Amino acid sequence: WFHINFAPVADLNSNPKNPVINFRSFGESPTKVSELTMAYARGMRKVNIMGSAKHFPGHGDTDVDSHRDLPVLKHSKATLDELDTAPFKKLIQDSISSVMIGHLYVPALEDSPNTPASVSKKIITDYLKKDLKFDGLVITDALNMRGLLKYFPTGEAEVKAFEAGNDLLLQTA
């Protein structure tokens, strides 16, 4: 048997207008979120459940639900490194098995307009795998979410996600 839990949520709850992360997050402090997500992941690992840190590179400071539209994370690269990706970096250092990529546009990491992280080679292969040295499984968020499909139709979305460096492509019923 192989068991995976698409958790923990490593997003910071840094925008009170965020319609989707809010209570799913462990808080707004990168240190606290890092500590709690690592404890969560370690607990799962002890009972042979693979964890998946989500929603890379951070869905916390957005005000749009990616189930409905494409959120934009407007932070600079320096802010992303200091805040948004801090819990993911700690989880990577602590041997998280997989990372789930969010459907959000991050102009500081991807200069192609309206290109979600989930189909961005610059974010997945260059930033996550090379810069952050993540060598585990990379998993998309559900590929039938409107945040992705608004700009990448079914068929094209899956091909782009695979080419960007995802290992597992998720789809919800």
C-alpha cells in the first residue's frame, strides 16, 4: 500500500481577504508555519504516510480563489524568499516527500503573463528543483480548476504541466 496526504498547507495566512487559505493555514508567521508544518509532516511520516507541502510557491497573500480564477502573488523575489517560500524551504530541508504546485501567477518568478506556477518551468524546474534543491515528487493542484483553465485549456494544461517538471498530474471528479 502507498498512502499520500495532500498536506500540510504551508501557505502563510498573510491576506485577510484570502477566500481559500484563511483557516487552512497555520498562521502568518513563517517561523510558526514552518515549525507546525514540519511537525505535521513528521507525524505522517512516522505512520508511513507521504506528505505533500502545498501550494508552492505560496498562496497566502492572494485575494482570489484558484478554483474560480487565477490569483496573482505580487511579491518581489526577495519577499518570496523571505516569507512565502520559507516554510517550503524548511520542509524541503526536513525531507518532505512531495510538493504541490499552486495555480497562481507569480510575476517575480515567471515573466510570461498569466502563466500559473503549475505550468511554469521557471518556477518548478529552475526555482523549486534547481535553486531550492528539491528532489522529491512535484504534484499539480487539480488540473480542472478555473485558475489554470482560464488560460490553458484541457489538454494543453496537462502537457504544459508535465513539460514544466511535474511528476504527478491531479484531476478531481
